[in-house]
Amino acid sequence: MWQKEFIHTNRGTFECFVKGNGEPICITHLYSQFNEKGYYFADPFTEHFQVCLVNLKNAGNSSKATSSEEWSMLESVKDLETIREKLNFEKWAFGGHSTGGMMVLVYAIHFPDSLTKVIAGGAAASYEYMNHKDSIYCRKNPHNQRLKEILSILKTSQDKQERKAVSREWSEMSLYRPENFDYYFSTPSSGSVVKARLDYYSYEELPGYDVRDALRSVSTPFMVYCGEHDAQCPFVFSEETHQLLQQSKLIRFHESNHSPFLEEARAFSGMVEEFSQFP
């Protein structure tokens, strides 16, 4: 189990979960909340790092935001900076997956001197992934219509079994081998969605999200990874991020969709070990 701590800063109080030894690394997600069960993405890092898994504002038992703008990537990064300072870390590494990976990019742009190195996966440097035919979020994708139906059911249905069934169907869209769903998710974990934060990202921040030009000036060492069959943020967007950065290594998971840490767990752990010695 992870050890719970509360970090009191001048921007609020943040619930964090700590596990592992070694170089400090911050891990979080833009609109998920965590508990003592950990997080599938974060768990492999505890073998090589002291991991600080952070609940951002309105997530878990962290402080509530006074305005929705505090849920933005930049404001969230500013919150993380106060946590780093409170923990007396001169610098730390950062790991993020999906929109957590997008927030990592924002962190590296605005606070490069606070980071030793970064690992980001299943992410994109702009909103353009939503328009790519290989993304389930694009209306040209064959799964998009069903995804919209699933989202409607999740928004309106009070039937727990129906909600559970369609949630699983949504997850299976993002697995290279969906028949392995029960195996992948057999270990208890956390990372449930904070709807208010997700809605802010989807409707307020995502339409204008584009950090591609700013990434060209980032010299922080980056490891960028992605599943070759990623159905949320297709692989080409990790390639683009890699090419924009000054110092980056790109790793492709050939038998993964959006979650290589589950789909190719052994290879993912090997990548984390390499990252611990990176660059």
C-alpha cells in the first residue's frame, strides 16, 4: 500500500501518496484521483524512484478550487511547483500518461529548472489528435458513434450494471487485446475520473491546447513512449512530440494500445529501469 501524506502549501493542501526509494519523481493525471491502492501507471516506478502520486485540486481529499480556471494544466503545474518546494526537492523527475503526459509538457515549458528528466506517454502536443481518423474521439473513426452512445449512457443512466458494462466496453476500445481485460485489471488500483476536471479539460482547455512551438525550446531530457496501436492519442503524435524536443528518446510498444504498462508490463518495467538511469 501507498503511504498517504498531506502537503500544505500557499496554493492549498494536497493529498499525496508516497512509495519507493531513490530519486524523487512526481506522477499525477489531469483529471484522475488516487488512493492507497496506487495507480497502474505509477506502480512500476516505485522499484527505482521515490514516487509522489498527487491528487490535484478537487481530486480525492485535496483542496477545492475557488474557480474552474484552477483546473487548467498551467495552474495545476503551479500547484505541483509549490508541492516540490514544500518537500524541499531542488528538482524532481516527472512522469505522466495520457493527459498527465500533456501536463508534463506544460511543466517542462514553464519550469524547466525544476525537472531532472521527464517521461511522457500516450499523449499529444496539441488538440489535433482529436481530428485524427485513428483516434476514437474523431468522428471519422469507426468506433466514434458507439463511443458517443457510451458517453451518453454514462451521463444519464442510473443503472450500475449498465454503467459498468459500457465503461468496460470503452476501456476495451483502448486495448490491443481486449480479451485480456480481466487479466490486466485483476489487481486493485485507483485512478477514477473527476468529472468536473474532465469537463473543464474537454470543453475549456482542449479546444485551444497547442504547445508545439514552445516545445522546440525545451532542453529537459525526455523519454517519450506510446503504444503502436494507441486508439486515443495515435502514435504519430508521440513521434511529433519526440521530434519537437531537443533531447528525447522515443520508445514504441508494438503490442499495445493506450496502456503499455498493462499490455506489455514487462517491457514497460524495463523502460522504467532505463529511465531511472536516463539520460
